[in-house]
Amino acid sequence: MEIKTAAKKVGLNENTVRYYSDNGLVPSVKRDKNNHRIFDQEAINWLMGDKRMREAGMSIDDLKRYVELCLKGKSTIKERYQIIENLKVQAQRQLEEAQKRVQYLSKKSDIYKKGLNNKNEDILNPKKW
């Protein structure tokens, strides 16, 4: 399939698909006689994997390394596992930070809700603290 169809199928824009294929993140992409990219199911699989890893927070450099390791095969499973574990720890940290922000904002929202009933003074304005 052509790039437009491939991009639509995986939910990426065409420029991202071009970038991924030009930077070795879709190693199985082929070219036709006019040098247009042709995506078969294996290339779609790579694109989906790339997309999911990026959504999980993986950097482009780490993704390149991950793809290189995948191409080397089974002997790299341990190293790939470690990359995924490190990414999971990073995501867990980000989740905890997001939960702290939500707790803070919930408390602040409750204070503002109470402040809506206070007709006398704007006690919520840092200028008034």
C-alpha cells in the first residue's frame, strides 16, 4: 500500500510515516520503480510498534536502538526487556507526578468552590494573602 493508506491505517500523519521510514524505524519498507514507499503488512507492524512506543514515551533515539535490537533477533530479548522496564519506571514516575497535580488541583478547586459563596473578599487571590 502507498504511504497515504499506510498512514491512515496506523493513525499517523504522512510526514511522520516518512520520517520513521527514512530514519530506519520501518526497516521492511520497500520502494517501487518510481522510488515511492510501499508498505506491506510487516511495514505496517513496524509502524504500529513505533507509534505505540512513542505513545508510551520512548524517545526517537531509544526507538532506533530498540528497532536495531529487534532486527538482531532473540539474542537481544534481555536488552529489549530492560528498555521496556526503564520506560515503565519512567511512566510510573510521570503517573505519580500527575496524580499529585490532580490532588493539588482538586484541593484548590474545592477552595475556589467555597470562595464562590464568599461575597466579601477575594481570599483566594495571592495578592490578598
